[in-house]
Amino acid sequence: MRVVALAGGTGSAKLLRGLTGLSADLTVVANVGDNHWFHGLYVCPDVDIAMYTLAGISDERKGWGIEGDTFRVLGQLGVLGEETWFTLGDLDLATSIVRTKLLREGKSLTEATASLGKALEVKPRILPATDSEVETRLMTSSGAMDLQRFWVRKRGRPRVTRVEYRGARSASPSPQVKRALKDAEKVILCPANPVTSIGPIVAIRGMRKILSGCKAEVVALSPMVGSRPFSGPAGRLMKQLGFKPDSAGVASIYNGFIDKMIIDCRDLAMVEEIERLGIACSSTDTFMSTRSDEKRLAKAVLEA
């Protein structure tokens, strides 16, 4: 089965790992809204989370970065008077150094990602959602800021009043992303923050139309159980932006371009509310605590 998964963050990475054992033809469309320039390097957190996880080198305890990484370069940057709140490890920095080098040589972000994936022996294709720069900007009680500054430096504390996906309207999905979605037999929205992980992908010009016109079934796996996400600020962000902080709220955000939603079995009471939107809904145990859980849930999504 040709599967395309829209992904961003650690919850997505776990499902992607489960899918790799079940689909011989998996393409990952990764969020680029939290990409940012740090210390002159172009850092792509969600692309890298997917890449490291599928390469088998991710740091499982932190949920980001490379296992066993050290932070000597970051420490020296602090000595030299540079900001160190964004904790990139030494091995992680190497990825961004090579990516930035390739971009400066004229390679597209898609080409640079393919080169990095090949070097790390990643079998699934990882495609940035666009080759253009798209930045998630949060308007908060402490002023406007990018996602990394909000979540890492400010610990997600400021109240969010509005979200912008800067550059999304002038961007377009890469030809590789368009082709993958056109040829897909199943499209999956991974369990990710609908505002800051899936939102920037869908905000890219033409992406909603492509998804709503897919010949393949588009299935979303909710990142919520009750009013809480598995991780991250999704529930709080949704509430502050006027959405219900639960799976029904996620369905309302995705309404118009998904065919089906899978929610946790503890949220059966929401099935009818979601189906009233015209979205088919089913339930299962959506927790992924073990590799076995990842495979079980990936199988349930593929068979939904």
C-alpha cells in the first residue's frame, strides 16, 4: 500500500515507526512551520525528529535529538556570549551544518533532506511539506514570537490570541509532495498538534484542495484523550484559539479535508458529535507506550 503520512512532533514519529513495519512504500510529509535559523544554521525540528526516529538513533527519553548526544558546542557558544536556550546537541548540529551547506550550494530543502536521509539509511521518503520558508508565528500576551521561542524559551506560558503561518500563502507543496498525494492509496494525519504541526502543512497554498480531492481515503488520528493531548500544548492552544480542546475540536479543525477520524476508546461519547460533521469516526486504544503499541495502532489506522 502506498501510504502518505502528514507528520510533526514526537507522537507522529512513533506512529511513523509503527508504519514502517507494515508499509513498504511510506512517504512522510513533514511540517516545516517550526524551521528556524539558529547560529547561522537552518534547523528543521520536525523533519529531523522523523529522520532520527526512522534511522533508529533518536533520543527516546527527551523525544527529540540524537541518543547519546553531547552539548559541548552549545556550552562554548554560551562562553562566547551567544544564546543557548535552544539546546541543539553536537551531533544534531552536524545535521544542520550539512543541510545549510547544501542549501547554500543551491539544493532545495527536499533535495537536502533526501541527501541526509540517505546518509542516515532512512528507508521511507521524508519530504518537507514545501521548499519555501513557512514560519508559525504566535501572537501572545508577551508579543509575537516564533514557535521555538514560545515553546522552548517561554515554556508555552504566554497566552496565545492568534496564530499566523507566515509565508504559507505564497508557498506551494513541492512537486514530490503533490505526486505522493496523487498516487497515495491511504493518507494519514499523524497524532500531532493540529495548530502547530498539521496546521502549517494544511495552510500551504493549495494543500487543502489537494487533500480534499485525494482519491485515497484521508484518515486522521486524534492526538487527544479527553481534554488532554498525549504531549505538548495542543489542548491549551486549541482552547485559547476558540476550539474545543478534545477530539471533536480536532475534527472541527480538519473538517473539509478528512474522511475519517480515529479517536481513543475512552472518548466514545464524541463519536456522534464528530460524525455530525460528516466525518466517519471509529475508536481504539491510541496510547503508544511500547513498540508493540506503535505497530498495533499503525495497523488499526491502515485498516480503518
